[in-house]
Amino acid sequence: MRKSTRYSLLLVAGLIAALVVAILLRKAAPPEAARLLPESDAIVYVNLKPLRLATHFDRTPVTRAPEYQKFVDATGIVPERDLDDVAFALHRMDDPKGPNGPVGYSEVFEGRFDGEKLSRYLGSIAKSREEYAGHTIYTVAIEDGPVTRPLRVAQLGYDSIAASNMPTAEQIHSILDRHRSAASPFSGSSLLSARYRDVPLLSAAWGIGHIGLPFSDSGAITLFGMQLPLPEDTTFVASLRYTGTLRLRIEQISATEAEAEQVAAKLKLLLGLVQSVQQMQPRNPQDEAFLKMMASIKLDSHKDRAVLTAAVPMELVESLAARK
């Protein structure tokens, strides 16, 4: 009797230990929305729940463009209220002057959706549809001035939607294929496997890979009209996390330690120039939070990485959220 009881207790303890390990592995794994993304040059992920809790941006009145309002009315989806997390894959385009510009996108959205309403709306505006892996892919023509490009959209489940504006269906097919095997906490693209380990724990937003691609101009990265001393294919690991204050961290990965030191030195000079110019300009009260963040920036190098850190005032986050 004692032996049987001992074996039962050992079995229960083993099951509890296995459950704890499974939970810890799941917490260490990339978010599911990011794991579903196809192969890409960069990934950007944002968990909107803590941002919504901190800023209440979902309660701010919004003036929407007519087409956007039509989408909200037809589907019942209010993005600022219903989206919980979003993941974007950035694809470098072979022809930067083509319909997609220099970068194409594939996305996964998770939140609360009315599947029937969304299906009816997509069916009413789609120029074509395709059945793949048990899902309907709707292709919608998106007009951007003189350019028209396809946007493919598919519902993955009751709480998730996938989309891609790439020229072919390869990327959205990949998302649907990954969705079938999403139970594995460590599935995902090769970029996610290689770089997610560099993302700080508990980051609410992060980006990995060539995340400077949307800001590329003539082979370099341009921000606020200023060209950075970095090529557009520079690899970054960027993150935002709350540790009493909201902390921004951006790591630029170089080939050698010496190169990382050179990059950090160049960026320090550029940062000093920007900060000097800002001090000479008249200050707008609305810019105080941004200026506070700029003043907190620190640049350093560590091994093969140039590292930028900054404190992001919550007032800045709230003002940006209010500009939706």
C-alpha cells in the first residue's frame, strides 16, 4: 500500500514538473503571431494589450477615412479596441520602384473578430478567392494613386487574421502551412530562430533583422531626413519593455568588435549634432517628451554590437497613440 502511494505521488510530481517545464518553454517561445510569419528580411512584433492598458488609446475619439470607416461598420472590428497583438514580416523587393516600393509586408493579427461579418465583407470586395489548406484566401485590389497591388487576406481562426501584399501567394500560403503546425512553441522562420534569443525578456514590442528597410534611401537608412552611417541591410535587434520606466534598446550587429566601435563613435557624433540643433530651436510644449527621450539616449559598444538605450516618457507614447 505504501509503495503504491509512493509511486502515485512520484507520478503526480512528475506530471506537475512536466507541466511547469512546458509552461516555461511556452513563455520563452516567440509569440504565436510571429511564429506564423513566412521567411523574411525582418520581423516586427507589438503586443498592444499593455499599451492599451497604459494609455487607454482605445477610448480616444478617432476620425477615420471613409473607406476605413466602411470597413469598421461592415465588420464590427475596431482595431484600437479589438487588436491584441500584431506581427509583420518585411520582405525586400527585387524592384524598389515596383508597386510595393522597396518593401513588401506579410502580417498576422490576433484579437477579437466576428468571422461571419469579416467573411461577408471580404467576399463583397474581393476580386478573386482561392481555397488553400482549408481556408479561403480573398484577394483585394488596393489602389495607391496610379498603382494597384493585390492584398491577400485569410482568416486563420476565430481570433486571428493573416494578410500579405506580396505579388504572389507564396507568403500567405506559408502562413497557412505554419498555422497547421503552430502547436510547436519553437516553430517559425529561420530569422526568428536565429535572432529571437537576443530579444530581452518581457519586451512588449520588438524588431529583428533588417528593420531599417522601410527607411532605406539610396542604399542607406534615413530618419527625419537625416542619413545614418549604416547600410540599409544592417541587422538590428530593437525592443521596448517596461521596467518601472519604458526602456528602448537598439542593438546594431557588426561583423567585428572594431566595426561596432566605429559605428558607435559615428552615431555618437551624429547624436551630439542633433541634440545641439534641438537646443538652439524654439521649443514647443508638445515636443517636451520627445526632447526628454533624446536627452536620455546613450550609445556604447559591446563586443560586436553598437548599443543605443533610451528612456521613453509615457507622455510621448500617449501622444503618439492619440494621433491614430
